[in-house]
Amino acid sequence: MMKSTLKRVMPQIIILALVLAANVLVFPGFFNIEFQHGRLFGNLIDVLNRGAPTALLATGMTLVIATRGIDLSVGAVMAIAGAVAASAVVGGAHWTLAVLMALAAGAACGLWNGLLVAIFRIQPIVATLVLMVAGRGIAQLLTEGAILTFNDPGLIRLGAGTIAAVPTPIWIWIAVACAVGLVIRRSALGLLIEAVGINQTSSRLAGINARVLLIAVYLVSGLCAALAGVIVAADIKGADANNAGLWMELDAILAVVIGGNSLLGGRFSITASLLGALIIQGVNSLILLSGMPVEFNLVIKALIIIAILVIQSPRVRHSLYLLRASTGPVLRERPKPAPRTPQEEGQS
Amino acid sequence: MSQSTKLPLYITLATFVLAFVLCAAQYPAMASTRVVANLLTDNAFLGITAVGMTFVILSGGIDLSVGSVIAFTGVFLAVILRETSIHPLVAFALVLLITTGFGAAMGGIIHYLEMPPFIVTLAGMFLMRGLAYVLSTESVPITHEFYDWLQSLYWKAPGGGRFRLTGALMLLTYVAAMIVLHRTRFGQNVYAIGGSAQTAQLMGVPRARTTIGIYAVSGGLAGLAGIVYTLYTSAGYSLATVGVELDAIAAVVIGGTLLTGGSGFVAGTFFGILIMGLIQTYIVFDGTLSSWWTKIVIGGLLFAFIMLQKGLGWATTARIRLLTASDARS
């Protein structure tokens, strides 16, 4: 189990190591971590800290994509959750209540998406598009178009504070990922989700309640998005309905894809998606540290993404496989006719 | 059969007419040629983009890069007209060549590397937005007598409405798209691939050529929309038209095109654009509603039309089931 997991995430670990090594090349002090004012400081901590929203979203998104779905609404849900938490705190509520309300809002959004996908059988990309378009409007309605600032120390600590010298967002995303991972992998749930993603009809015939699973998966994605939204709002001490979580859904989907999870559903690995999120954040930090003009940010990011995607594309993998099979020792087993998903080999 | 595929189109048309009549009943000024002309001018670039998006969605794909392509086109034109002395028409041709080639490249990657369009065009969106940043991060004004001349071209209708060149260009694009989709082999291939890519291939549809062609059309039309956008704003700005791809997708869906591909009409998209424009005009006329209501209403409309398509799908399958059941009995 452990060994196969390691084999599964090996490509992501190698890419992450390369990205981090490049970081060291442009900035030798990259791995230095200092302890000041009761808090750990360092570029590595920054990568982990700034990667928190993407990592949280990627956790939920991995499950959704494993069922052959996609959740475009997470960015808008982040904005809604931030707006709910901010307006609750401004209205005088305790910050724990505000967070709970934000989570409830996220759960409601997830439930809505899940109902559209599971009960009304609308394509996930369309079903979640509705909330993606309308959600930001709802968030603006909550904040009345302004950036709602707050000054509640409890809520701010979620984004900018520390626990045991480590920034809180790091604790939150690691805890959530571990909790989801344990529940999914220590029970049959993960297997059932994969079954739904590979073939929904046959999984239903095998007695899996696909509808409940689908709704649950979108619910988890909504909750993760709400948590990410609260962190982002707490970090800037305000809810910005226009820009909070803008394009975050794309980063989250990218993290999942870089993690080698197929958009066609089936086998998934949350660990690999989290590594994907860290790779994205590592690339961001690389561009910042290298002192290149920020204008080049997106171009470099796009080129790196294209390179990673080309390496992972089924067609290129198949040609590599054939190349190895034809030059290496004669294989006893017949080559697979057409590899469907990149991660079918590896990971049990 | 043709009845059920055309029904969403009729419903979109009816929605637009009903909405317009209701708006005009509340604010009689909305029925003036001035408002109608502005409806066309303000939505020209979005309308042209949505035509390309209709092609892509009819084939079962999606193109997220169009908003960035529009921004890139604007910045490219502004910078090249500032730095060099070439004629704008040459610049137009150059930029259309670039954007069409860019779309074709994305189509090639989608087809030959068997990658999902969603992810490929997402990378394309980053790339184009990034290139726009590299060219200039500031808003670059366009001052050229040829631009002034193009902007001064309009036909003044009775009632004071000015039907500008860009609006006419949009209408022309729709007519051309209709002819291509319904009267050429390429158009039929687009529908065939959207219906079922596998069946299309077995029937001898050239999949590679058609897929590349579809994304080239989308990229090229986004470039054209970019040109129209510069005529509209007289500037190129790399942060412009963020999220236009979503508006275009929404217009296509409201227009009754199935997002699974294979069924829909360009004419529906046209009325989808007009409905969205009408919502914005109404909010301006009302004066008390805030701009975020646009997003909420468009989201609601999207939802309504998706449910409508679902309902029609169910009704059709139920009828087929009923027919086959009665066949079996007799």
C-alpha cells in the first residue's frame, strides 16, 4: 500500500523537487527557515502557506473529478463564504459562529450543485457554471458591492495567525486533507467513488448508491471551498466579492490534473493533487524570486503547464511505452491496446 | 424530430420578444431605434465571440481562451499601430492570422494529443493573457485617422439611432456562420462530431481537419471580436474582457444549443446575446438595481434554459418509449 502510493506520486515528487531546485538556483537562501516573533519565517513556509487555498480546493476537486465531474463554482463559493463570514462578524456574531455560517453557505452551494448533477442529471460542467456565474453576484449582494472589512482577531487568526509557530492555513489544509484522505481510503468510500467515475450505470447495477455519493462529493467540494474562502478573507481582513477566489477554480483543476488524475474520472490520489497544488505555488514563487518582470508570469506558467500536460497526455505516454517495449527486452505480455487514463498503472 | 430540435430556438425567441415587450411597456423609450442600435453596438464583440463559441460547443468542445484572445488582439493592435507606421488593415490581417493560427494549434493539440478541450484552452487562456501582459500592462490608446474614419461610419435611422459598422459586422458574421453551418460540408461535419465523434469517424468525417478547423474558426472570430472591441473602446488593454468566455458560453446555452454538442442553431445564440444585452439595458433604465443583478439574472436564465433542455429531452425519450411499447404490443 505505502510502496504503491509512493510509486504513484513519484512523477509529482520529481517535478516538485525540480521546481524547488530551480527556486534554490535563483535564490540560494530558499530553504532557510528562521524563527522570529514566535513564528517560522522562510520561503518554504510561504509556499506551504500561500498554497493553502489551492490545496483545500484541490482536495474537494479531486473527489469531484474522480466521479467524472467538475466543479467550476468553487471560486464563486469562496467569495460567498468570505462575504457570509465577514458580514456575520461585522454584524456582531462570534467568529466561530461566522465560520460555521460560512461553512453552511458552502455546504448549501455544494448541495445545490450535487442535486443538479445527481438528481436532474445535468452535465457537471453546465450545472456548476450556473453557480459560477450567479455566485459572484450573490456574494456582491451580500457585501452590497463594497469590500467588507472586519477587525475580529479570532477570524483574522485563521488567515494570518499561527499555531505552534506554524501559520494557521498550513494546519488547516493539512488537517482537512488528512481527514478526507483517512475517511476515503480507510473505508470503501474511495473505491465506490472510483466505481461511479469509471462507469456510473454499472456501479448502480452493482448496488452502489451513486446519487448519494455524487451529492456528498459536491458537498465536500463546497465545504472545502468555503474554508478556503474564509482563509482568503481572513488574510486580507476583508471580503472582496469581486476578486476573492477569482480563477481559483482553474488553479484547483490544474492541481488535480498535474497530480495525474484523469478528467475522465476513476482512479484518484489526493496526495498527488496536493503535490500538484504545491507545484503550482512553487512555480509562482520561482517566478517571483527570479526577479523576472511580472508580465512574464502567466506566459511562463502557461508554458510549464503545457509541458506537463503534453508529458502526461495518453498519446505521448503510449508512444513512450511502445518505444520502451520495442527497444527493451522482449515483453511476454501483450501491450495494452489503448491506455485510457494516465494513472492506470501504479497506485493500488 | 426537427420540431423538438427547433423548439428551444423558438422558446429563446419568444423569451426575447416577451422580455422586450414587457420592458417597452414599462419604459416606452426602450422601443426607440436609439436603444436598439446601442443593443447591437454594445454587444457586437460579444456576439461575434459567441458565434465561434457556438461552433465549438456544437462539436461538443469548449473554448475558454476567447476572452484572453480578445484582450491580446486589442493590445497587439494598439502597440503595433503605435510603434510602426503600417496601415491598420495590414495589422488587422496580421492579427487575424495570429489568432486563427493560435486556435488551429489548440485544435491540433486537442486532436493529436487526445487531451480534453477544457484543459488545453485553459492553458491557451493563460498564454494569451500572458502575452498581452508582455506587450503592455497599461492601457494603450489607439489614434489613427483610419480608426476615426471607421468609427464615423454609421447609418442614422429615424428616431436618432445610429447603426454602426461594428453592429453590421456582427450581423454579417451571423449570416455567414448560418451559411457555413447549414450549407457546407464543414458545417455538417461539426454537427456530426458533436453528435458522436466515434460515429462521425466511422462515417468518414475527417476528424482531424474538422477539429482543427473548429478551433481555428473560434480563434479567428475572437480575433475579429478583438478588432471590433478596439473600435468600440479606441484602446488596447491587457486586463480587458476578463470572463467574456463565460458570457459567450451563457449566451450559447440560453440560445438553446446543447452543451453536449450536436444540436443547436447560431440564430439561437443571436437571441441569447440580445436577451443578455436587454437585461443590462433594463438595469440601466431602472437605475435602482445594482450591476450584480445582471450576474444573478443571467445565472437564473442559464438554469431555466438548462432545465428546459432537460425537460424536452425527457419528453422526447418518454414519447419514444411509448411508441416502441405500442409497436411491441401490436
